[in-house]
Amino acid sequence: MVANYYTYAADWTAVSIKFEKTLKVSSITSSCFTLTKNSATPVLSPFKSIDIRRDFDTISRALKLYFAEALESDTDYTLTIQNLKDATSTTIPTTTDDFTTGTVASPYPDLPPDNPPIYVEDKSIRSEVFLTATSITTTNPNFYIKEFDPEDRELMVENDYNSGRIIIKFSQAPSPQFINNDYFKAQRKIIQRQPARWEIVDIRVSRDHVNPWVYIDFPSTDATPVYLQPDKEYYEDGYKYRIKILKDVGV
């Protein structure tokens, strides 16, 4: 199925559709939605133009379509949805929904959110990218970063946190060919009012052999740096740090 529920405005001026799959936003056009009256008569241009930022909530995957004109009362209609694509650019099978104006048209128990739609561009692990514009992650929507330790955008980390180790928890284990400093990089820069450059940090990259985790080990701040040693400092006061992941990383 394309959607797992439909709800209609009480005055028959709009329909809300909750989709089961993450959609390719660029595939959502008015031509994907057609309306037929009494199982035979096509309704020409039944919907107003779709404004994705206003009408599509990418978090809940709910789309609101506004009818160009209010529907006739006590009339049978069929809504057909076709040619939509999911996040992998695969065409989703056509689905239809029959309803009659003036009756309760939603056969599903849930309702889409009443809050205004929120547009979020889902970049998955591609939010920090460098070196190339080619991405193999787009072919696998099930591959993404689930969690960081410490948490992403943590404001304060102890100097000796986890002996300098950052853990990136993926949904699936990245291929071993990507576990190196060509695909994972670390940078730091001093926090000051004037502009400052990001400096490359000489990290070690490894992976867990049981869990789909990647380890980023920072060097200690000693004159002769060491890795993963207790009672050492790894993060200097007055600096901010970041991890950059090449968007080609995949399984």
C-alpha cells in the first residue's frame, strides 16, 4: 500500500494522506493524484497546486491535498495515487481509496498531526560531506547513523571522556574498505571571536567486530601522543571538535 490512512476535511475541501514509506520529495506532483466521480467521470484538475513546504510533513510522512473546488455532497468518489517514488527512486504501486461525501470517510483509527507541516530534508549520514559528490548511500535507505557517543552536538565533553574514543553507531556495519582515514576525518578549531581555521586531527579509525559501530580514537594532548590510555587528556579546553564522514561510506 502507498498509504495507511486517509482523512477528509469535514467540508470536503481537503484530504490528508499518511504514507507508509519515505517518499522521494521530488516525485510528489499533482499528476500523481487523480479523482473520479461515480466510478466513471474523471474530475479535471481536482487539486490545487502542491506546495511541498506547506503541504508535506516529512517527519510524519503526511501530505495534505486541497481540492480545487468543494466536492459534491452525497457523491461517490475514487482517489487514485500513482507514480510516486520512495527514497530509493523505486516506483510505489498504485493504490485507490473510495469514499462518499457526507459520510465518515476514514476507515483508519489514527489521524495525521494537527500541527502545521514541517519540512525536513532527510540527508541521513550525508549531512557532513566532503571530497566527492557521488553517494552510494542513496541506494540503501536502511543504512544510516543511529547514535553518537558522545551525543551529536554535545556542548561540553570532559577532557578525558571515554579515553578519547568516539563511537558512531550505524544501522548496519559499514564495509571494511571504508574503515580508514580516507573516509573518516576529525577536525578541531579554537573558539574565539575572530575567524579560525579547522585543523586536521590525527585520529585512528577502527570498527567493532560484533556491533555495527565505528570507533574514532583521538590522540592524547601529550608531547608524544598516545591512544586509548586512561588518565590522559584528549580534548583541549577552548576548542570545538567535529567528525566528517565521506558520503560514499556504505555497506
